[in-house]
Amino acid sequence: MTPISTDPQDHPRNFGSDNWAGAHRQVIDAIVAANVGHTPGYGGDPWTARFEEVVREHFGPDARAFPVFNGTGANVLGLQAALPRWAAVITAASAHINYDETGAPEKVGGLKIIGAPTADGKLDRESIEAAILGRGSEHNAQPLAVSLSQSTEWGTTYRPEEIREIAETAHRLGMILHVDGSRLGNAAAFLGTDLAALTTEAGVDILSLGGTKNGLLGAEAVVVLDPDIGEGMRFLRKMNLQLSSKMRFLSAQLNALYEGDLWRTSAEHANAMARRLGDGLAEAIAAGRAPGVALVQEIESNVVFAHLPPEVAARARESFAFAPWPLGENIARFMCAFDTTEEDVDALVAVIAGE
């Protein structure tokens, strides 16, 4: 059997996804520190109790925390716990729950997803109202929730006032507001806010709180913000295969990220690398060194979208991994992570410019 190489040169950093990055050293240290003796399973441990305190410190005294294994599980579990079986969820057509979760919210959660068209991945009052169809008809799933991605799949961010308007619209129409916050830290870092400003204070009812994309080994959480919803979480988490027997290791990671400033410093670094990449490409385009290349979206988080001619994309892939973006022709997605370096970014710009 061929051994797996642990030489970093055999696993170079790239721009395929922030999921491709390793775990932050402080997170690994937290897991090791939690690996001591015996402690109650299924969340009865002091690390999980501490995470519940951390969540209340960030999101307010009514917030309840439920660590889970992954983001899709968090989205399905949170929506399922807050909604009846006949519910529909309005979201952007490009949203992860609609496009990238293999139908899990519908097949596992039993919820109808309504994907509304958007130009930049962001819903607004008008697009939500236009997506409400069949209200009151027994022949239609009933729109009872709005789900936002923060940041969006296009890398754009919702400002607090935008979320507040959406929350007011949803609540006026008898719906709850869910946020898929797999990159909530990146959005808060870009906007210069705390986490509550984009959630509790803006009227969000339930949140999928990200971790893996910001340096965790594999841990996310559902955070229930409205005390009147989500009573079934205790039972659904087990039923949905998201209840960890050794939960202390999930909670230890989440504590390492959110107890201090690691979530912000890691997100700020990833965002800064994306801005450096965008600035580098913009400079090469302006100087005529990158013919046919064009930036596609505003850079508001840790991702850059660029139109690349096929020959440029092929040349760049000889040196770096990155994702073709299926929602646009010849568009490449470059994700930056907590461990992306300036040298990585500059080398990618150079290869795109053919230098």
C-alpha cells in the first residue's frame, strides 16, 4: 500500500475552495486539549456548555446552540425544526440550499425550495414578494420561510439594513428568516460589524453558523435566535444523523473559533487575499497584460469571480486548482482561505497574465 505523503509540497495551497484548506493550528490544539479522560457524550460535556455561553455572548441571552457535523446538515436541520411539513422556503436560485445540496432540504427535510432569480445572489423585498405563490391553496406548498446566504454564493454580502428589511417583509407575510451563515464571519469582517448586527439585531430567527470554511476540522452549529421556534431540535438532530456522541470535539473547535477573535482574524485574512487577487487582476487588465480577462462581481468576501478565456483557464490550471462556475459561461471562481498567502495570490495573477 502506497503511503500518503505528508510533504507540504505534495499538497500545495490553491484556490479550489476554502473547504480545501487544512484546519487552523489553534483548532487542532483545542481538539488535543479536549482529548482528556472521560466526559459525558452527546453534549453533556463542559466544552459544549462553554459553547452555549459563547453563542449567548455573540447572539444574545435567548440564543440556543446545537453543534452539528456540516453545513448542509445545519441548513436542513434548522429549517426542518422551524417549519411544518407543508412549508416552502424562498431563497435565491443560486443559494446553496437550492443548488448545491443535492436536494437535501427537500428529500431529507421535506420542504419545498423556491429559487428566486437574482442578479448578484441577493434577495430583496420585491423578489421575495414575487416568489410568494399559492398562498392558502391546498395544492401548493406554503411559503413560510426566507433563507439568505451570508455571504452569498456570488461572494456578495447583505448589509444589516438589507437584512432588517427582508426580516420585516418575511415577518409581515407570516414567514421566518433563516440565514445560511457558512461564511458569516467573512461577511462580518468585510462589513466591519459583529455577528449580532447581521443576525439577532437584524431580525433573523434561525442561523446556520459556519466553521469548516473558516479553519475548523469539521464542525458547524444551528443557532436558534427566536425562542418561539425550533423546539424539535433536540429530537431532529439525532433523527437527521447530526448528533455527535463525542460532541466535545466539535464544541472545542467552535470555542477555539468564536471564543476570541480567531473567526474575525481568519476571515479578514481570507478577505484581504481576495482583494489582493482582485486588485492584481484589475491592474493586469488595465495594463493590457490579461486580454479577455474580466472581473465579474464586486469583491465583498473571500472569493473572486473572473471571466477567463478557455486558453487562459487551461494555462492557469497547470499551476493552480480553481472551480469553473456553472452559473456563467467561462467564469472561474477563486476562493481564498485563512492560510492563503500573498505569494500564492501574486503567482496566480502572474500565470493568468501569462508572465
